[in-house]
Amino acid sequence: MDEMGFTLDEESRRYREINEPVKMDLKTYIKSLGEHLLCEPTYNKDALSDALNVISDDIGSIRQSFTGSAPQGLEPVRDFMLESLNLYMQSVEDMKKYMSSEDSELLESAIVKAEEAEDIIGAVEEVIQEHKDWLSRMTEA
């Protein structure tokens, strides 16, 4: 224990929390950013614009990988993933529009679209897991 009363494990955890980048999913990032901008209207527009452009580019790259033909039977999964990615892209575009208009409805729309996108991804993950479980049971029989 040090002079402040912290153990080595606690110090290590505190150091990581302060010095390691926070990892979060896109929905959480958009929601946190939207809520922050609603409460704190002053921000670095250049930095935010750069961050949103990087996110748009990343979504575009991921979306590109889903635009080809899907393996037989997986077309609905591809379509749902594309729908989710399109919602995320619309969410980011709403954030960009907010920067020029500062219309809070755009932030609210961005958050709703990100939540819808994440819900779709969650549903796709559930279907995939159920399919894996079913295949596992079939191979064990």
C-alpha cells in the first residue's frame, strides 16, 4: 500500500484507466458524443470533423465488404448488415449536419439511428449464435 492508501493492483488499474484509450462500440461513441454536445455546445469542430470523417471512411470500407454476393442462404444476414451500416452512416451524417446547424434534433436522430443499427447487429449475432448451436447439436447426434 502506498502513502495514499492504494494497493499496487489499484494503482495499476488507475494508471490503465488514465493512460489507455477507452474502447467503445460505435453506438456508445455516438450516444456519448451526442449527449456531450447537447450539454456542452463548445467543442473543437476540426477535431470532431476529422473523427467523423474517419468513422465514415471505416463504415464505407466495411459496407464495401458486404456489397458482393453472399453465400447461399446468408443473403438476409448480408442485407441486415448493410441496413445496419447504412443507419450508422446516416447517424454520422446527422452528426456532421449538426456541426453546421447546431439543431439538437439532428443529435437525437443520430443517437436513435445508432441504437437501431446496434439492435440490428444484435439480432444478427443472435441468429448466427442460434445457427451455430443448432449445427453443434446436429454434429453431436
